[in-house]
Amino acid sequence: MVLGLYTKERNNMIQEIKNWLINVSKEVCSETVETAGTICSETVETAGTICDETRKQNAQFVKAIMDSLR
């Protein structure tokens, strides 16, 4: 009977540790996904800004060429 009690307590402790590990893993994963989303958003925003600036510079370059031909 006493051995069964220790086995039950041990199994409960193992289950609690397992649940804790699962929760920690979920939290780390969630934070990682959130951080990746932020980085991705900033990257897309930066790329958009660079593309806009490149388009403006290209337009100014073409305009300068056209103006010099007149």
C-alpha cells in the first residue's frame, strides 16, 4: 500500500513537470512567433520604403535625361 502511494505521488509529480514543460514550450514558441512577425513587418516596411525611394530616384533620373534632350 505504501509503495502504491509513492508511485502515485511520483506519477503526479511527473505529470506536473510534464505540464510545466509543455506550458514553457508554448510560451517560448508564442514569443518567437510574435517576434518573427514584428521583424517580418519591419522588413516589409523597410523594403517598401526602399522601393518607393528607388522609384522616385529613377523617375528623377529619367526626367533629367528628358530635360537635357530638349
